[in-house]
Amino acid sequence: MGIGWLQFVIVLLVALLLFGNRLPSIARSMGQSLTEFKKGVKGIEDQSADTKEP
């Protein structure tokens, strides 16, 4: 049962109506958050790789 294309379009239109003028700043902050998350994950992976090697 998932979401159909019509429901997806309706959700997008509602989002545009509610957040239209703030969407660029919201997208920018989400992108920055994702970048920071990826850096954190990479740091943890690098740290664990350093501790595993004798």
C-alpha cells in the first residue's frame, strides 16, 4: 500500500504553501546537517580503523 503519486503531489503542494518562502533556508540547513552527520560517521569509522590495527 504505499503513497501514490497523487498523494505525493498533494503533500508537496501543501509544503509549498506552508513553507514556500523558507524552503531554501530549510534545504540549506538540512544539507549542512547531512554533511556534518557524514563527517561524524567518517570520523568514527576512521577512529575504529585506527584502534583495530596493531
